[in-house]
Amino acid sequence: MRTIVTGIIACAVCVLVALSVVGQPPPPQRVGVPKGNVNSGRLQGRDPPGRGDILTPYVSPSLDMDKEAAGLARATVPELLTWERVYALALVRGRGGPSDFAQALAPKALAGLAARHSVADFARFRKEFLASPSGVGGTLRDPSRDYLELLQRLQLIDNARRNVAVLENLMQFVATLVQGESGGLSQLDLDRVFASLLGARERLANVTGDFRDALDETKVALGLLPHAPVIPDRQNLAAFRTAFDAVESWSKTPDRDLPALAQLVQKMPALGEVVITGQPVLGTIERNPEPGPDMLASAVRLAITNRSAAGKGLSAGDADAQLELRIRRLVRRLFETRRAYEGAKRSDERAIRLQDQAFERMVAPATARVSGRSPLLDGLLDHLTQIPNAEDWLVTLWTSFRVERLSLYRELGILP
């Protein structure tokens, strides 16, 4: 009897244990997936992986990121190099010399020097700005080219950082598929992604180093010491950051459509127009590839009026001919840059669409016709490189256009 009772009790315990286990979820499988990835539960072949496994939220650039790019300590409180401050530094340095500067950028000291040297006098600034066509020599070394290139390099860092973030996510995604039963990828595929990630990290290090070198050179040119705690003001890059963030948000939207993407790309920062004597020059050339003689003649007359040919050491005829030659070249270059910019936007849109298709094929479940993902991974890695290249080219053209437009305005002797 005791044996029977003991057996009944043991059976009851087994039933209770079984009932307590029924309905409980299995422990999560997190092989190769970093902590905090909310999509990790779908990477073991139970459900098709989603785009969110790779396109995780990206943090927009911050002041701390800019300090890191400039090589400044996180606790540093840097001064922002705005357009106004850059020109004030250049003007004060041209009039007072480097001896007027302290070892670091002091806003109050700069304001006092600017007031003493009449930097706020627009007429005087305009005269000095137009004194040298090349921007070198005279009393003012025009800092616009250096400053615009600093902004360009800062945006290149952002683009490189984005690329590294996506490749790091892709690395985790592929690592999980390699360990899955039906992932369709091998260790060789993981090695290819790792090689691409190393290349992206190296590029990020290179563009960061180039930015720091250019920033130090600009500080010295403005009369500051290389270790002065200053960083460029990001305000002029805000439109690019907004546009790139919008495209990235579109890529994560399940019900995205191509017309919406085209609209987002068209919202990239506009280059603008070149206005001479009230006429939109580039728009006129777009309708007529060769600008008419009246437009060029009026531009040359304006330049001759505003700039004295005698100061160039040439006869009046030679000076006029050389001046017209420079103006014609600058106008054509500006038009070509604006046309190239429109083409770069189309290239960027095409690269985004190709990347989108590559993502769709990559995260789709394996079928009888497509059992392996290696060829799809190769295509995706290629498209992930095209996106930052296209974005870099857009920023480069944007910078070049502004530098060339300032050169043209200097030649014409106008300052809108």
C-alpha cells in the first residue's frame, strides 16, 4: 500500500511540474546579437528578420561628437566659429597683427579689438574684402574658403560615422545568420562584412584626422594657437543633417514608397542663384547654354567700375580682357557645378533605391530558388558604400559652389 501511495504522489508531482511549464516562453537565443537589440528574437530563423535589425536608430551629431572630432576633451566648453566671428578674427588680424591676440579665443577681447579696428564698419570691410581677387594679400586674408572646407569635412565625418554604424549592425546580423540552421551564410561572408567594417572605420579615422589638421591650420590663419578650443558652427550644415535623417527614417518605414523618396531627395539644400545687376545668371544660361554678350558685357562693365585696373599693373585693355576671361570662366564653372549637383541628387536617390532593394532581398526568408544569401550580401555591401560616397559628393559640390560664387562676386566688386 505504501508503494502505491508513493507512486501516486510521484505522478501527481510530475503532472504539476508539467502544468507549470506549459505555456511558458522558451529562453531567448542571443547568439551573436548585442544586448539591447529588440529584434534579436527574430534572428534564429523562426521569423523573417526585419530591416530594423540593421537600420537601428542613429543618433544625430551633437556638441560632444563635434568636440570628439576636433580632438577636444569632453569637459571642454569650446567657442563656436560662426561666420561673423571668423570674419571678425580675419579683419582684426589683418589690421592689428598677431601680437594683438591672447593664447586662447576670448570673446570680450575679440569684441574690444573689433571695435577698436572698426571691424563693424561695412564700407571698410567691403573695401578690404574686394582688395585682392585671390583672397590672399592686402589687409584681409579671406577665410571663407577655409571655413567652408571645414564645414565640408565635418559633414564627411557624419557620413562616415553613419556608414560605420550600419556596418556594425550588419555585422551582428550576419553573425547570427551564420550560426543559424538556415541562414544561408558562412564564416567567409562574415569575414567580408568585417573587412568592409574595418575599411569604414579606417575612412572615419582618416576624415577625422583631415578635419583636425584643417581646423588647426584655420585657427593659426585667424591668429589663434592650434590648441585654441574652437569648433565650427554647425548651423550651415543643419539642412544636410535634416535631409539625411529624413532619408534614413524613410528607409525604416514599412510602407515606404518611391515617390516619397524622390521628394525627400529634392529637399536637399539648394545651391541658389547668381544674381548680377538684378538678373538670375544661372537660370538664364539654363535656358540658353551660352550667356548672351549683353549679360557678360554688363557684368564686365560692373567689374571695371568697381575695381580699378590701374592697381593690377596692367594696361586698361589687358586688364579688361583678363577680367572678362575670369568672369566667363567662373560663370561657366558655377553653372556646371549646379548642374552636377542636380545629377548628384539623382545618383543619391538611385543609390538609396538600390540599397533598399538589396536590404529587401537580404532579409527575406530563404526559398527553394534562393537558398543562399552570399551573392545578396555582396550586393548589399557594394550599395552601402555608394550611399556615403553620394552624400560626400553632394556636400563637396555645395561647398565648391559657395566658394566659386564668392570668387565671382569679388571679381565683380559686389557684396550682396
